[in-house]
Amino acid sequence: MSQDTAALAASFLDLHRARDLLTVVNVWDVVSARVVADVPGTTALATASHSIAASLGYEDGEHIPRDEMLAAVGRIVRATELPVTADLESGYGDPGDTVARAVDLGVVGANIEDGMRPLPEAVRAVEAVMAAAESAGVPDFVLNARTDAFVRTADRSPQECLDEAVARGRAFLDAGAPCVFVPRVTERAHVEALVDALGSQRLTLIEVPGSLPHAELEQLGVARVSYGPWSQRVALTALQQLVERVVDGSGALPEDVRALT
């Protein structure tokens, strides 16, 4: 770990604490990282575990070996001077050690999901991650502690999912996580309730079709919005559309294609 990693982590944490909504478009390899980083106004990068796994031929859900995931993350970190946060799924059986290895690569934040495991177990994972980052000299490591309360709904009502997300989010904050990530939250009332319960600039969300506008999320006190696998899906949709034009003979390359360096 270098002093640069600690400084980048501190600046990345500051981006979450600012009133301006932090947006991070997720990347999956070096070329996607360079494309995103080169767009003016980009302040940080986030990897997408689903997208990295897919690009290497694996299903999502820790089917990719940890070493391969970390190798891909390391290549992304080396390709940019911006802070990089990594989606490390559930921590590959040892969240503390996985994050310690990621910090060694220069990673300054991470998503670790709870998978709706028993809350004491999920809290211990948060504590292990923050302890590992502290030991590595990165006390401002931005753990984005994810709860799947709205993902693995079982037979719970929306209100029960909200209550579960609040309980888990508060526990993760108490255990040292700077932020709480609650995927699949799109209703304004749920966003308001989560910000009220967790505090301003503590909640992070993923944008999906039907999400609230960024200006509204910023006004509500949301810290960050990411895109998960959606950025890769957008890129692959454009590729598929090109192939369709080539196959049916109806079109050439779009005129607005940009050269990549």
C-alpha cells in the first residue's frame, strides 16, 4: 500500500460526503476504464463484478475465481489515476483478506454484499473489511456495504423489505461502513425513508430503468449512483445493433463513432 492509495481513498470518501451526487459508471476491463475515465467530469471508477465475470466467461455470483477477479481489478487500477472502487461480491469467503489484497492493488473502496445472511455474520464481514483497510493504512476506505433486502425479497412486503434494509444499514454503519448500498430501490418514498434512517450522504443506489432523476436523488441526500452491469449491456447492445446492420446489409458504421486511444 502506498500513501497515494490512502490519499485517493480520502478524496473518494470526500466525493461521497459532498452534497453533489457522485455518479460512477461501472467498467469491466482496461479499455472500458480508459473510455470512462477520459470523459470530462468523471471523478472515479467502479468495477462491476457481473461484467468482469461475463467478459471472462463466468456466471455472476462468485463463480469467477478470486484471483482472476482481483487480477482484472488490478489491471483497471493501473490504467487510471482516478480512485477505483471494486465490486467484490460477498468477499469470496474471506471479506477481510479479499479487501486487504484489493488495497494492495490500489483499490480505495469496495462493494461487499450481505446476501441476506444472518445479520451478526454480515456485521462481522463489515468489521473485518474495515479492520483490514485500517491495518493496510487506509482508514478512509469506502466500504459500500450492500444489503439485498430489496433483491432477495422472499415473501416480504415492500414495507418489510424497507424495515430490513434500515435495520441492516444502520448495523453496517455502526460497524464502520461509510456507506450503505441498497439495490432495486426506485420509489421516492423508500429513498426518503432510507436517507432519513441512515443519514444524508450515506445511501448509495444503482440506476435502473424507472429510477428517480439524478437531481431528485441529489436533493434527497443520496450519496452515489452507480450502473452495475447496465453500462456493459449498453455497450453490447450497440455492438449487437451494428452486427444486425452488417448482416442485413442495411447500414455502415455510425458517423459519430469516436476513435479510442
